[in-house]
Amino acid sequence: DSSVHEAMKLDKKYRSIGIIGGRTGAGPQIMAADEAVKATNTEILAIELPRDTKGGAGHGSLIIFGAEDVADARRAVEVALKELERTFGDVYGNEAGHLEFQYTARASQACEKAFNAELGKSFGLLVGAPAAIGVVLADTAVKAANVDVISYSSPASGTSFTNEVILTFSGDSGAVRQALIAAREVGIKLLGTLGSEPVTDTVPYI
Amino acid sequence: DSSVHEAMKLDKKYRSIGIIGGRTGAGPQIMAADEAVKATNTEILAIELPRDTKGGAGHGSLIIFGAEDVADARRAVEVALKELERTFGDVYGNEAGHLEFQYTARASQACEKAFNAELGKSFGLLVGAPAAIGVVLADTAVKAANVDVISYSSPASGTSFTNEVILTFSGDSGAVRQALIAAREVGIKLLGTLGSEPVTDTVPYI
Amino acid sequence: DSSVHEAMKLDKKYRSIGIIGGRTGAGPQIMAADEAVKATNTEILAIELPRDTKGGAGHGSLIIFGAEDVADARRAVEVALKELERTFGDVYGNEAGHLEFQYTARASQACEKAFNAELGKSFGLLVGAPAAIGVVLADTAVKAANVDVISYSSPASGTSFTNEVILTFSGDSGAVRQALIAAREVGIKLLGTLGSEPVTDTVPYI
């Protein structure tokens, strides 16, 4: 409806919207949405990161796709939901916190909107929670490979006050992956010292 | 005390204050405070919405009444607490999230302060959590009746990063109620697909 | 690494950093860090207050020490961790909320950075959660002794949307302690009416 469109500050040319929301997780949903916009005739209208109380120290998510045709909006949601299995692959949690690692060889509009990634370039993202662990992971990643830092987010800036540090970076695809793999190794050890062995619920893809 | 008054940025003419706080819920407390200012010689000095960790995806509340006389401040708190039973009537929750619907035929100072409602006019409010459900409810409400949107709040703006979408609107009182009833019907179904049947703890009033 | 240093907006002269993080608690960590900077050749580079979901209605913390020498950074972390036992002494909790009282005869850089305390002066801090209790504690403290209010924080300003009121103040050291003791007495009674007797996990020091 157009009065809601206006209140939501959405461009009226998108007569249909597709919505993805999660109480737990933001990175996996954003990466999944990134694949969905590549695969469909849609655009990302909004990415918002609630500070939900479910799921510990991190964000939930609200992602809105816009499409001129309702079939495109529906298709984008379907693609994104299918991708979630994969994009949750490198999310590792235990009772003390969580770690997340994401990689794409070719960033699209969701990574651009959420993290200022350059379209079409290799892109990496790492999250450490509690934030103190994230600081160490960020340091580890940039020392492990020749990557360019895009953004550094922490409880007081760039997050919704979550207890996380989030680092995003670009570079050639080998370097981005190498930085992520080094940080993942350190992160799993470090978070493991605060609780049980951190595990993923699905299958690592990086 | 006057140095606290100053730090709290309260007008010194209010020598007494009445305080209502909740770890769970903001809309019901605001609507109850709205009745309390109508019924007493007080004003609303502050309405703040903490992101508490109790009560899932939504807000807590802190509401401060000001009065020149301590009896008025006390009376406002009493009226508000008594109204809470009613204003929690259309709050529906399950393990996946919650819904809230509020209506007043005549908005007063609390609705104005919290939501920019026009004094003395019909006013409706709906909340959907997680936020993705709220987007659908907002769309449903404005399609169901001829109402004017006052505000649309989402995790990144107008909320304290809660996983909610909140829509407020005015119109003639029949239209406001019709919009709320339509959204409530859709909301209970939709939230029910993510968990058990959403239920209220008290008695619906709309 | 220097690209992370830059993204974190840290002065490059600090080649080593020490990190303290908590999912639960901010005041105790800040007071402990305050002792640590007094005792070591370090500075406080950052104090951030996540809104973690662990630990109820309050903040977590991320504190970063900077040092030119790695031994100093490590020593600062050691001192701070050792102080935590004491600084958690006047934190009282039950299922309904929590209270916190902190005192130092001589505020240092962490109190200055986090709360705008004057260096070298007596400093007191009180927290009440839920926020409605904090309003009463703030009023009690300033009525009990001749103290100067430094800051008043509430869910909508000065906190990360936590359900807390935080008051900080200075004055002569007897007055600061007297204000804290009066507020503590009222706070324990008041929070106790909402649940079980509020207790500390360690030993009160004020």
C-alpha cells in the first residue's frame, strides 16, 4: 500500500516486496540475500539489524527485497532461504559466544548495502563475540594475508550495541580466504577456552 | 532533589514525580499512562524504551509523570497500573515472537509524546515481532481501512533496535478499529505458523 | 597491525593493546581498569558498552588498554582482572534486576573516559535496574549527602538502551560514600520487594 510504502521510505516502483527476517543471525541472511539478488530481478531495499534477545550476543535481521513483479520477489526469498544452509556453515557457537566467517568471490548488492563492499569484488567478513575475541580475530586476519579493511564495527559503532567485533575486507580471492581461515583457526581455539568446543550447525564452506 | 531534577532535565515546577517501569512491554504501559494523564492533574515528563533482555524481542519501558502535588503523582501511577490489565489485552505471544494492538478513541499526552499522536483524536498502534511479521501487519492494516499513517518504526529507526515493526495511525474511530482487527487476524495466523497459537494473558478489548 | 589500528581509530604509538571484555557487567570492569591504569604504564584507548543478552537488564563491556610495550599491556590486564573480585563487591542482583555501587577516592583515566569523572577526585557511581528503581536511587543519593552530580544516564540516553538508570557524582570522599550507602540501603529494600533478597557474589567494599 502506498502510504506504508511512503512511511517505509520505499521507492514506489517496487510494487512487490519480499521479506526475510531472523531472530538469530544477520551475516548468514545477508550473504544469502546477496546470492538471491544475483539470481533474480530484484533489488535490496533495506537491511536492518535488530538487537534481538534470542541467540546470545549478536544481531537478528530484517531484509526487504523490492521487485516490480511479485514472482520475482517470491523467487528472491526462495533463493535466499535455500542459501541459508550454506551461509550458516561457518558460524560457530558455544555457551560463551559465537564466531562467524563469510566469503564471496563476487559481492553483490546486499554486501554493498550492509557493509559497503565493492560490487563484483572478493569480500570477506568475520565476527567475534564477545567483542574482545573479535578484536583478536581482526588482528589475526589482517596479519595473515594482504587484505584491505573495509569496515571495523564494535559495540559502540556499526553494530546495534551487540557484544561483537565485525571486520570486513576485500583483496584478491586467495588472500581474503587465507585471512578468514587464519582467523577461524584462532577463533575456534580462543572461544573454546571460554567454554565447550565451538561447533557449526551445518557444514563449513570456506 | 533539584540537582537530580536538573540532570534528568525535568522542569522544576514538578515537585513530585510518579514512576512506572517495566522489563516487559512498552505499548501497554504507554496506553495506561495515557488514561492516567486524562484522569489526573499530571503531565508526562518522560517516556523511554529500554531494550531489556527479558520478554523476548521487544521493549521495556520507563514512564515518568510530573505533578505539583505528590497526591496527583501517586494517583497517576495508581490509575496507570489499574489500566495495565486492559492494555495488555491485545498483546499476543508465543515462543517465536509477539503481536500488540492498541486503540484509543481520544489520544492524550502519552500517545503524543511516545508516538506523535494528535491530542483528542482516534489513535491505533500495532506491533509485530519479529519485524518481518510487523511489515506484513502494517501492509494489512492500511489496506483494510482508510487510516492515516503517523509513524512506521523498525529495528534501525524509531525502536531501541528491537526486532519489531511498529505502525501508528489515526482516522475515524471505525476505520482505526477496522485496520487493527484486520491486522490482528492476519498476525495471529502468521505468528502461529512459527510456533504455538499466540495467546493473550488477559482479555482482548478491541 | 596498522590497517586494523586505523580502522579501530587507535593511535599508532601504542604498539601493544590489552583487552578486557565481559558479557555481564560494565561498572566493575571500568573500576578495575581504573586501578590498572594507575598501576601501569598504559592508557585507556576505548571503553564500549555492549547491550549483551546475558546478565539481564544491563551492559557488557569492552575495554582496550594501549601501551608502547607488550609487558605493560599484559600487566594492565592482569591488574584489572585481579581487581574485578573487589569491584563486583557492591553489585547486588535478584531475578527482578540489579543494583551496583562503586567508589574510588581518586578517579583515574577509565572513570574519566567512561563517565567524565575529574582525574584525582573522589568519585561515586550507582546503577539501578530496572530503570524505575534507578530513578529512586538517584534521588536518594543526592538527598543523603552534599554531592555534585556528574551524569545521569537512562534507557534513552547515556546507556546502550539498557533498562538502567546510572548516576555518577563527586564531592568530598565522606559525602560520596554516604550518598552511596544511603542509596544502597534503599535499593536493596526496593529491589527485594520485586523478588528475592538481592545478594552480591563477592564481598561489599564500600
